[in-house]
Amino acid sequence: MSGNSFGQRFRITTAGESHGQGNLVIVDGCPPGLELQLDDLRQDLARRRPGQSRLTTQRKEADEPEILSGVFEGKTTGTPIAILIRNQDQRSKDYSQIKDVFRPGHADFTYWSKYGLRDYRGGGRSSARETVARVAAGAIARKFLDSKGIHVLGWVDRVGDIQAQITDSNLVTLESVESNPVRCPDPVAAEKMAELIDQVRREKNSIGGRCTLVVQHIPAGLGEPVFDRLKADLAKAIMSIPAVTAFEIGSGVEAGSMRGTEHNDPFRLENGQVVTTSNHHGGMLGGISSGMPLVIRATIKPTSSLAQEQLTVNQHGEETTIITKGRHDPCLLPRFVPVGEAMVLVCLADHYLRWMERHHNPD
């Protein structure tokens, strides 16, 4: 296996590099008859697009999708859907001076160790540029899941030591997330986050943070024991995104300091449905969805590309220093949100189709 595919029933395969001709995704398993237009893809691609504010890289990419197959007269045919997003604003010359030097925090050294060569232009396949293909696939998964009443929404809840104050995630809307360039639904925290990002940019530095992703109206029963647990596949989906350093569900790492009586979520009946009075389990028990909202958090490291001198080694085994040029996000969080949503969407579309297969064809 090459590691460039994800999913079983709803399966995506991606190809492309930062400075190549473009990025391609093939979506296999999307049911036929789903209405799909280019505008369905454009909305999420625009949220990920570089150059959207002063807080992001100033690389200019239209990220205009081209549907090459799998859609006829505005509806999916059930055959593989191929989508191409071309690269238009590469500046490969920005990287010519570091073609033999390993950038700290990047995958230069590990790719070179694995393959014996590397595409130094923007990091090649290891660049987060490849996530544009995932977002296109996620837009298709969103269209499918929306038709089932399942909705996924992410937002920035922390940048550095600035924490958003969200008392009820059920009240967070896409409009409140998109109301500011940080994508934080807490306007007071968002302003402070923007100031911090601006500060580290001026200092030629970077800053990390955390994204929360919530799934509403998901049915109970999604997930397969034991190695295909829903939480395991979601963890793989999120951890496959560049720069992610931690994955949490529900109470996450805080569970380690809680008593069992505090962490357990008592069951009760609501309109004949089994629900829990709290949601420390984050919507998954035994790796299977409980019907409560899925609550996922992803921690993102500071951008590795810095316009400051750093110690490193070159491919000839010599110590040297490096200053990374080019255009880079001082904080990855604002553009991470649609990427995180996309991978959750793809994973859930896959598990929903598997659940439907068992639900309609019980053993």
C-alpha cells in the first residue's frame, strides 16, 4: 500500500505536490444520484484558499476545481469522481537555495531518508498544499451527509495561550465562525488571537493552537470493533493532516485527572431516545457512535518555516544554518479548519455507508 488512499466504502485517493502541475483526488464509492455542482466544491475550497487575509500566506491560488469524471447532468453517477485543482502561483526559485539543506520541523530529512531524494520546492508531497484535494473530497462527503441530516462544523478555539470561551457548542454557527479571519466564534478571543498572530508574524516567528470539530445529528451505531473503531479512524484521518500533533475526543486529556463518577455520562430517555446527561465521551463509546454529538479536538504545531536563522544539516552531512524564504502562514489554524472538517466528513461518509449496509442488510 502506498498510503495515498483513505476509507473503504467511501474511498479517496490523492496525488500532487506543492509546486507540481496540480492536485488530484479520486472519490470512489459516492452513491449515484447525488446533486453535485462546482459551487458545492468552491465554498469549502475558498475557506482553505491561501491569501484570504493578512493572517495567512500570500500565495495566490484560485483553487478552481475541475470535475473530470463521475458527474453527469449535475448528478453523481456512482462511478469514480475525479477532481483536479491546478497550481498557478508557485515560486520554486524561493527554495533553490535550500535544495540540499534540511529545514527544521519539516519532512525534508525523513523524505530524503526514505526515498533517497526529495522535491525541495515547497516540500513537495509533504506540503500542506496537498490538502486542497482533501477539501474537494470533503465537499462531496458534506453534500452526502447533509442529505442525511448530519452536519460537521469546526472552529479555532485556541491560539497560543488565548482560549475561546464557548459555553455551548450547539450555538456555534458557520456564520459566527466565518465572521472573522481567525475563524473563532468568540469575537473577543478572535481579536486577541489576530493580534497575537500579527505579532509573531512581525517577529518572523509562528504560533500554534487548537481546532474543535463537532458533528451534530449522527445516528448511534457507526463504527466497527475493534481496529476500525470510529474514534480510531477519525484519529487516523486527523493525524494524517500535516502539522497535527495531538487528537482528542470528548474530555480528551482532561479525563486523566477526573474521577469516574465525574467522567461517566448517565443515560436517560428523551422523547423515547437514549441520550446522556453530559458528553464527556465525545459521542463515542467503545469506538462506536452513541448518537450524542461527536466532539473532536486537534492540536496544531507552529508553522515550521521561519525567516530566522536556525541550525541544521545538509545532505552532505555538514552542519550549517538556514533561513527559510517564501510565503508561509504565521499560524496554520485559520486554514486548518476546512481541512479538519474535510477529513471528518470523509471518514463519516465512509462509516455511514458501512452502517447503512449493515442496517439494511442485518446478518
